[in-house]
Amino acid sequence: MICVGTDIEMSKKAVELAQKYSGVWAAVGTHPNDLNNFVMDDFIYLMKEKKVVAMGEIGLDYYRTKESDKQKKQKEVFEQFINLAHQYKKPLILHVRDAHKDAVEILKSAENILCGGVAHSFTGTLEEAKEYLNLGFNLGFNGIITFAKQYDEIIHYLPIEKILLETDAPYLTPEPFRGKRNEPAYVVEVAKRLAELKGITIDEVIKKTTENVTKLFKINI
């Protein structure tokens, strides 16, 4: 399990979990809607921890942030995080909502320093998915695909080598557990749905997506 931070406190807790359990790794970052008390220096020492395998979640969110000055701040911080990830040669875990055009533009401007990554909980269009693929990114899918059909076309298009499974716990619980608090155990339901959409066995999904995550984040299991 990769436990993903959404602000400095949650990032510290993710690192603590990773240090405590052999099968847990951590990612550290700040959600773009949580920048009120943001200090970049807070993350520098966390990136030095050996079980930190990614910078994230980071990115842009214009769904909840409409003000242009706050969107500008998100873009500035996003660029800073990309540079910090480059220093430590870590991939990115992206949170992008209603802001794919700006996010892709920023990533393209930094393309020569990127170490790959994943657009987590991807809810964009097929054309936007192609933009991330062209940058070498993976796409992450969670419980959404078990109850929303609009992503079927994207999943059909994507090679299995570019797909990661995730929970986004405690949110986006998959069928048949919708309404309950999400947890990692439920990710099997996402795997089942992916197997249906790709026309392959669940064992193939598990094997390939596990390979994908170990390759991207450089972890041994």
C-alpha cells in the first residue's frame, strides 16, 4: 500500500505508517485546495525518508477553487513541487480536477525533469488522457468505474501497462459497498470491473497493475 499525504500533517502520518509496516510506502504532498498554511520547506526533510516513493498528491483543482488569485497560487505551488520531486528523482501523484489544460501545460514545460507519475482518480476526457500518456504518465482508477460508465471508453483505449488501481479511501467507495467508508480491501472490486472492461481475467489485472505500480514507484514486494 502507498499511503498518500494530502497536507503536511497527513504526509507525516503516511511516513510514520510506512516506517512501521514493511508493506507500506508513503507519498508526501499537499492537495491544491489545502494551501492556506503551506510551507515548502516542511516537505524537504520528508522527501529524504527512504520509504517515500512519490511526491503527491499535488496538482490543480478548479472545481472548488474558482478565484483566479488562488488558482495562480495553485500553479505556483505545483511548479515548486515538481522541482522538489526532480531533486529527489521521485514520480508525481497528481490531483487534477477541472484543470487538465493548465496542468498539462505546466507538465510539458517541465517535461525534461519529470520522473513519471500517475494522474490519480482520473475523471478527464479521452483526449486529456492521451495528453498524460504522451507525457509518460499512468492513469489511476478507483471505485468510480464501478458505477459511472463515462470512463469505459477511456479504459478500453488505455493499454493495461498504463493503468494503476487505487482506493482514494475513505472516499469513492466502489459497488457493492457504496455508502460505506472506503478501505483498501475494496480495491478488488475495481480490479473486477477493470477485468470486465478489458476482457481479461482478474488475475491478469492483478499481475499487470502490480507490475505497473512497482515499476513506477521503484518498490520491491
